[in-house]
Amino acid sequence: MRLRIISLLLFFVSGCADADDVSGLWQTPLDVSAVSAGALSNDLPVRFRLAAGQYGKDVSGVLLLFSDDLFHSLEACRYLETAEVRDGHLLFSVAGAGNEKLDVELLLGDFEGDEALQGTMTGQGDSIPIVLVRQGDGGDIHEEGLDLGCPQR
């Protein structure tokens, strides 16, 4: 009887975990080619890094664009605007060049065995593919850099 109650309790507790949690550090994997983000990256091929914190369905964070494979040469940094998780998708917008707004829709899923966000950034006719994998080891999410914000240039 005790085992049944404990099993039932564990079932309910595990069912309460948010399967769509996007909190953490995500970045373009090295085996995915860098892509041009248009005017946002001065037409340079870039890799993306997303630092996100989720609060219920709302998300805050920054999207950083780097022009090197080591994520050292920062080309652009944008704060997430109107960001939320809905039906397994992370939806947000970022300020583009001038007054342009870029919309991003990423589906939470799997990429070559890693937890991933995949989708597109769109704005003024451009559609930029984005693949991000969660950074971490053995289930531990790397949280360094989550409080970076956008560095002053």
C-alpha cells in the first residue's frame, strides 16, 4: 500500500514539471553553419546565443550574435520583446535595423540527441533559420551568462 501511495505521489510530482521550460543558455551548435542575419549582423555570418529566463508563460532575456565559432566576437545584442512560450514554441521579437521588428518562432524539440530550439527569424521578407541547443552537462544547465544583458559598446 505504501509503495502504491509513493508511486502515485511521484507520478503527480513528475507530471507537474514544465516540459516547455526554456530557461537557460542556448547556442548554435558548431556542426550547424553560421548564417547571415542581414542588417542585424552587418551581413556577416553569425552564430546565435540565447540567454533566457522563463516565468510562467512569459520569457525575458537577450539574443546575442557572434561572428566567430568561439562566441567571442559579438556583432549584435538584442533584448527579447513580447516573449512567451505557447504550445511548445518560444515566440519573441527583437529590434532590427532602424525601426524594423524581427519576429522569432522556435519549436522546442530535439537536434541530434540534444534538447533544441529550432525555427526562423523573419522580418521584411527575410527568413533566417535558427538552431539552438541547450548548453549544459549531464542535465545541469549552464547558467553563466544569463545575467549578461547587452554589453555597452
